[in-house]
Amino acid sequence: MHPGYGFLAENDHFAEILEECGIRFIGPPAEAIRLMGNKSRARETAKAAGVPIIPGSDGPVEDVDTAEGIAREIGFPVILKASAGGGGRGMRICWDEKELRTAYDTARHEAERAFGVADVYIEKYLQNPRHIEFQVFGDAHGRIVHLGERECSIQRRHQKLMEESPSPMMTPEFRERMGAAAVRVCEAVGYQNAGTIEFLVDGSNFYFMEMNTRIQVEHPVTEEVTGLDLVREQIFVAAGEKLSFPKQIAMEGHAIEFRINAEDPVTFAPNPGRITTFHQPGGPGVRVDTAAYGDYMIPPHYDSMIAKLIVKAPSRRDAIERGRRALDMFIVEGIKTTIPLQRRILSDPRFLRGELSTRFMEALLK
């Protein structure tokens, strides 16, 4: 059973139930999900593996006074994060003691509502980092490899809007260092199947942030630059087969993914409703993953993403041009989408120069 990339994909109890019923879970072992799904325990695992981590608490903070003491020690600003979660839920940036005391209970309540666990931990907040993640894969025969990086810095409210591979800041030497660190984390937990190690990069330094124990929304950009079918590989690995690709994977060309969300491109408010017209782009180097169509009714109960547009070209410059054309050809009427915002991003001089950070959108929307 393949769980997709929703909540069931990182639910260790679900994986255990399938195993007890004699159904093979297409994903990592339940114990790996349990260990790496807890963000504070994942930090401890990375640290023990010799991978740099952002200064912060050793596990969840028990009360706001403890949180304040840690914040003073590592220095403001700091960020509170849900131990059991991700996707921006249970996450609060605090610039001083007053904000920390206000945000602590809010973050705990939000974490409990979203994940059933109120625990939060605290980290130093890096003010202008890049968000770089590495696709990793392991099989049941002890082999673990990485398939290169994805640049995920274009995001709002800690939710990604666009991803690309390779990162415009990456060098072969830096990739080797980060990739080796990602593999060490996986080796520490005996990881199998697909996963992602997420890092924050600050200048020449990188820090482990968290691990996603599943295939991710943005996996198509890795597929495009490596020529691999990652979901197919997941199925074979779950069946006990060895990884089909060599240890060193060549990355060819450049790929960019656009998350087409049913949202207001200015306020980011969800915009469910009926799609009256749906025309998707095509042609060489253009891929669209979607289940939407004309007359489809988007319900208000789920994630707002309705399609993924992926473009590939020989160079980043060519991929950007191809992305512009594809976005212009992508017609969705009846609802608002993020397409106008993504067109604007592709025209921004900083994006064109590859000068990206997790605060890119904040500056763009000023």
C-alpha cells in the first residue's frame, strides 16, 4: 500500500497496522517514522551522527520559563516548532521575551490540534537562510544514497511555493558535504525507502532541520534531473529489491516545480469552488501532475494544491523561460490561483540571479 504524501505517509501506527495485517507498507519502517517524525528526537539523532544542528533545546521545552532561559542563552530571535509536526503548524518566530511568552502557549495549542502532541522545541532563528533539501533512498540491503538537492527557499508561511534542482548556489564540493551528512542521518536509523533530509544553509554553513519520512510533493524535480521514477523505485524497494541506480547519480539540466494552489495570490486565502475552465500547458520539457479538470469542484476541507507544473531545460535560464511560457498557457478560471504570483517571481531580478532565501517572499510582497 502506497500512502501518498499526506498524513498517513508519516503515521507510524498506520505502518504497524499494515504490517500486522500482512500488507507491505511502501515507505520506511515504522520505527524510523517514529524516530525521525519527532523533530526534537531527529535533532538528537543528527547531532549524534556528527551532522551540524541549529543551536536550541535538547528536546521539548517543558514550560515557558525554560524556553526563555534557552532563548537568552542562544540569543534572539528564536523559533518555536512542534516536535511532532511540520508544514508550518505549531511554528512561531519570537524576536524578544514578550513575543516568546505570548507565542509559547499558542504554538503548543496549535501543535496539539494539528498533531495530537503539544510538545514544542526551540531553535535559534536564522534570519536569511536558504532551505535546501536532499532526496535520500535506502533499501533493505543496507544501501543508502542521495539523489542531489532541491532548492526550496521560495515559500510563504513556511509552505513551499516553488522548488528547483539543482540549487543555484550549489557547488560540487558543497553538494558532496551536504549529501554525505544526509546519508549519515539515514544510516543512523537504518532508513529504507524514500525520504528527505532538510537543511538550512547560512553562508558556507549548513544545519540539519528535519527529516520527512516519505516521498514529497516536489519529488518530480529530482525525477526530471536524474531520469529516475522515484515512486517506481519505492515500490521495488518495498518488495525487497535492491536500489536500481548507482551510488553516484548524474544530474542533467535544470528543473523547476510550481505548486498551483487554489488561493488568492495576494492574501493566500484558500479559494475553493468550481473550476469553470481548466487548460493545462504541454510541449517538450513541460509536465503537469493533476487530478483537476473543467467543472471540478474544489472542496474547502483539504490542501489547496490542485496541480503541479514542472518544467525542465538544459540550463536554469532556459527553465525559467520555459516556466514563464507554461504559466502563461496554464488557464484556470472560476477560482483564484497562485499562477499570477509565480509569474511575478520569475520576473524578479533577485530570483533571476539566484539570490534566494526563506524571506524572499516577504521582501517581494512588501
